[in-house]
Amino acid sequence: MVVRDGALPLDESIAGRWKAYRVHGKGRTVLRRLPTHRAVQPRFAPDADGLETSSETPISQQ
């Protein structure tokens, strides 16, 4: 309803309304991209399966 009525444009930057969202390079993400899971998501190589993402060690160093 808010999108249809124009209160929340799909192509507006999320960071424009939620300043904390712009961290880690997400400042250009728009609402339209969120449901597609293409909101600046990195592509991991097939051999990345099994890496510990909750570790404090960066994935690049695992």
C-alpha cells in the first residue's frame, strides 16, 4: 500500500531513510532489490560452502 500510494518509492535508496543502513557499502541499495536477494550480495565460489561465516576471522583468510 505504501509503495502503491507513492509513500515509499521502490527506486529510492534505503539509506536515504535509514542512515545506519549505508554501512559496508550498502548505501546504493534500493527497496526494489531486497526481495530479489541481489542487494549487493557477493557471489561465493562453489568451494566456499562450509566456510564459517559467524567466525571473527574474515572469510578471505579462512
